Amino acid sequence: MSITIVISLKIFVLSKSETAKIFDRLTSAWPHDLIPKAKNIKVYEIERDKWLLRADKIIAAQVGGAIVPFLGEQENLQRFPSVTIDKGAVKFVCNGAKVMRPGIVDFDSFKKGEIVAVRDQTHGRALAVGLALEDSEAAKAMVKGYIIDTVHYVSDKIWEAYKKI
């Protein structure tokens, strides 16, 4: 059985002032050398609250109010803290589930609210990006509970739209 996902894209360019606002938001949460030097950002709107942001290349995914690095740029994701998940958690994370403590096998250091990449244990590739719900030190001491709120993940609408662009 084959499932076809129909995605309609709305493409537009942000004004210089809107671009500046996006870059201001990125400056507070991203490593400074990952923020592109651009006057305008091209936006691929997948849904009203789901966007791909492009300067010279696709740099970020915006879902609701969160702007996180785009999963297609694995080298950029190396600059963010990460957690590594076991094989059993992979299918859940790839379907958008929050990352729970029992599935995490390794932690980098991060603070609550920071952007965190979620990597698979086998290949070390980022499968998702989310926001930390706990500091890493507190999370390590936990036995159960949510650790990462998944924002962008492999197989989401943003990922599927990117494959069609």
C-alpha cells in the first residue's frame, strides 16, 4: 500500500525588517557562525505554522513559534548539543513523539529551553530537533519522563516538502 502526501507550498520573501527579526531570534539561540549573512530570507510555507527558511541554502525550520536547524544540514547540527537514543525509540521519534528518558543512552550538556539534536545510536545521524524540557544534569538523574519536545523530525511535513523542492 502506498500513501501519497500532497503538499502545497506558498513561497515568498520576507522583508528586510522581518529578516532582521528572524536573525535577532537566531542570534540568541544559535552559534553565531551559523547565522547567514543575508538581506532577505525566502520562506517556503508548508502550512500556516510550518515554514522552511532559506538564505543561501535551507537553514531552518519554523514550527509554531520555534525556529530550529533544518535536519537536512547535518553539519550545522553538529554545533548543537544532542542526545543519543536507542533503537527502540527511533520509530517513535521519527513519528514526532517527545523524547523520553528511558530511550536516551547518552547526553551532551544543555539547559532547559535550548535547541537539542536527537541522534540515533547506530549511525549517529540527527533524526529530530527539539527543545529541552529539562537541564541535561536533571535529565540524567531521571528514570522516566519527557526530556525533549520534538519540533522537527525526519518524515514530518517540512522534511517531505523539502524533498519536493
